[in-house]
Amino acid sequence: MVEESYIELKNVCKQYVGRDNPISVLHDFSLNVSKSKVLGIYGPNGCGKTTILGIVAGFLTHDKGEVLLEGNPIVTGQVGCLFQNYSASLFPWLTISDNISFSMILKGISRAERKDKVRYITESLGININIDKYPYQLSGGQQQLVSLARALCDSPKALVMDEPFSSLDASTRASVRSDTMKIVDSLNITAVIVSHNLEDCIACSDNIVFLSSSLPTRIFNVSEVNMEGVKAERRIHSDIFAEIMDDLEKTALAARDA
Amino acid sequence: MKKEHWLIPLLILVLWSILSYTKIVSQFFMATPSETFLRLYDLIISGEILKDIGWTLYRIFLGLLVGSIIGMGFGLLIGLVPVVWKYSQGTIDFFRSLPAFALFPFFILVFGHGDPAKIGTTAWFVAFIMLISTSYAIQDVNETRIQAAKSLGANRLSIFYRISMPDGLPQLLVGFRTCLSFAPIVVVATEMFSGTEYGIGDRIYEARLLYKVADMYASLIVAGIIGLILNKLFLYFVERKIHWSGR
């Protein structure tokens, strides 16, 4: 059965102004993400992963084509975004509470109402931190979880994650990845994760899109991560993880050389 | 002030005492610490110097205010509209290279010998520093923070006052601190050059003319203390209110 597209990129084109010539990153690029699924986008640095994500999140514009959510053009604010550089993406002049409820501040919602929502969301996501602190008073892992809470605070229709674990040290990385995927699983939210780390892609995604390294980028392969019934946070410990990793590493190498 | 901050002033005091009490340096050039501090005490008790301090602070304050408003206004314009910077960079670099003191005669010519010339010279100096720091503060805003705000639904106006302003504020205040250090210098110098009824610069100049060496030294100490207090108050404010500076 063909699954219906929830997020859809149709013939999207995007160029950047280069020093000498314009650089075409996306040319007639199309991509579909099914409802309640997590799509991994894997590719080397500079292949256009973050551009795709920025267009979906609405902080980058595209030159041509359509970007749709449930069949309608995506409006900024509909898609929550988790950034690679957590400390740079949080606002250090605002408390954790105000960071998480920033979208509500923009809507002019009262402080009391915002604080209630922040308490609700941190409790329901299992994030145990003092919301009156400032971001720089938290550890890297805690800051990334605050970013996640902020991205989910306004109940977005989808979530995009740009290399969300790559700035974390090895020990924090595994636990934050596990916490993040537990939250994504529990909310049943449609998500896109871009990464140049295959382990992250397999641990988080239902399907992985392998991008070519040459520009304009194109889809080399779409692989299904067949781990039916294994909870996202448990995947890395499952028996078939290494097998899938071996298999997809070959695809990744082929995509890089393509 | 911490303990270690007193060490160098104490060493200076010891050196000053040795040079003046032993008359290695003639009393014609150097009053002794006791003469200077006694004179300072008299000037404060009589209230004589308080008017000078008040007028100097008034000129510093107005120079900073006028200069900051003009500098920040143009700095915002340049920071927000890069094409303005493209066209005005050469002109700005030329005018900001002109020493403020060299322009003092021009301001006297335009405004006369009164306060507007002194305040205008100070404002000129402040304006260019604030212009450059404001435009850099606006241009150097962290792009990831802007993207994060956009993804949360912020429009251009919200991004400006909720992200660009607070993100650029520490950079802007670095410029303001430079102004705060140099504005008293400019004001005191203009008070010395053009003469005025009240002002620390005028008091220093007059003391030198009349060979009131202790008076001159006492006034110099007051000028230094004004700068020190302004800087300390500013740092106190920044450390408490702009807590995210450098984060």
C-alpha cells in the first residue's frame, strides 16, 4: 500500500549566490515524508541536507517548486526545529521557561499561562530541569532537550532535526538520542532528521534517504529501516542493528561515490 | 574594589611621597600628598569643587546622550540596510578619523564658547564609536538564533527587537564603555581649552595658571575618580543586567 505524503517537496529548486557563479544546491528536488514516520536524510557535509531542512522548517526560502504539509503550503511555525548548535539556537537572555514558550510570547500569551504550559510540556516530556535558570547554566544535553521542548511547545504538525546530536560528547549523545526518540515516539509526530552520522539515522528513522555528494543534490537511494516493533530508544541495542548498519554503510559508500 | 586593586595606587602614593617629601622633584611641580589631600578635603567641605563636578558630569551626560542617539540611529540604519554602509563607508571612515579635539575650534565657531561647543565635540566623538559598534552589533547577530526564531513564527519586527537587539546589546555596550572612558577626557579637555565658569578642566587649567599646585593635583584626582566611578557603575550594571554577555 502506498502511504500518503504528509510533507511533500515537489520539484524544489534552490540556488545560493557564489563568489563567481550561483551554486545550485537543489534542482527539481522531490521528497515525501509519510504521516507519523521519521525520515532520515543522510549525506556528506555540503550536500544540501540543511538546506532541505531549512526549507521545510520555513527559515529558508526556495526559488521554485512547492513545499506542502497535508497538501497545503507550509506556513512558518507549523514545523518545529531542532538545531545542531543547541547553545547558539537558544536565547541566553531568556530563562528556560521563556525559551521554551518563545512561540507563545510571540502570540502575546500571558506569563502565567506560558509558565503552566512549560511545566506541562517539561513534565510530559520527562525533562527535569529548573525552568527559571538560563540556558548557559545547563549542560549540553539539557540544553538540547530544552531546544526540543521549545520546538514542541506550540504543538507543531511536524519536527525537523538538523544533526541534533553531533555537538554532544559521546556519553551524552546516546542518552539525549534515546530521550529525544522516546519523546518523538510518544508524540507519534512526523519528523525529519538530517545527519552525516549513519548510526543516528538508523537509530531514529523509519526510512533513510541517501543523498549524492555532488551538487545539485539528488536522491541516490531510499532504504527502509526494518526494525518493526523495536522502540526507537532501544534500537541501538537490538541484535539486528549491526546487520542493518553493515548493509546501509555499503549504500552510503555507493552514494558518496555516485 | 578588591584588595589587589589597591596595590598599584599604594605604590604610586609611596613613590609620590618619596619624590615630593624628599624634594627630589621641586614643590613647584609637585605638591605633597598631604597638601593635595588637605586641599581636596577643603574643596569638598566648602562645596567649591562640587559645582565643578556637577557641571562636568552634566556635559559628559549630555555628550554621551546626544552622541549615542545620533550614533545608534545611523548605526541601526547601516546595520539593517547594508547598501547604506556600502555608500557611506568612505565618508564615515574619513570623519571618524578626524580627532575630536581638532574639531573643537569648528564647534566654537558654530556654537560659541558655551556648553554646546563642549557637548557637541563630545557627542561627535561618541557618535562615531556608537555608530560603528551598533552597526556591527546588528550585522553580527547569530544566524542560528534568527533561524530558530523564524522557525517559531517570528516576523521581521519580532526578530529585530526580540533577537537582534538583545543578541547585539553586549557588543553595543563594549562601544559605550569606550565612550564612557573617553567622554570625560574630551569634556575636561574642552573645559580647559575654552574656559568656563565651572568645570573640572577649567579648575585644573586655572590652578596651573596661578601656580596652585595642590589645587591642580586635587582636581586631577577628582577627574580620575569621576572616570573610575562612571566605569565601575557601568560594569556593575552590565554584570547584573546583561548577564548573557559572552555566552
